[in-house]
Amino acid sequence: VALCKFHHWAFDSGWLSFTDDHKIVVAEAPDKNGYHELKQLERQSLHLPENKDVYPQPMFLEQHREIYGFE
């Protein structure tokens, strides 16, 4: 997944993740700086390339959500 520096950090830190149908989910952390900016993205879809072969794989998205407590 190609993300800007901030959103990449948020993904790696477990602040946000993606559903199997490529929607953004945000961890509940209203006391942290930047939370409200991220929360505005929730339920928006990723912009995906035309080639479905390079879509994020559901098994890796599921594992990321599991590691960071989204499920």
C-alpha cells in the first residue's frame, strides 16, 4: 500500500488499518494528537490500481487488523 509518510507511520503504528474490501478503519484513541484527522478518513475506500493483481492481499490485511486489535 502506497501511503504518505504520516499515513504510513499511522498504519505501521496500528492507528489505522484496512478492511478486506479496502475501507479505512481507525483505532479509537481520541486523546492522541492527530486522531481527529485520521478519524475523518474512516470508511473511505483506498484508491486502487486498475491491475487487481497488485491489490493488498486480504490475508495480510486481516493479520494487520488482528495484530493491532481491530478484530
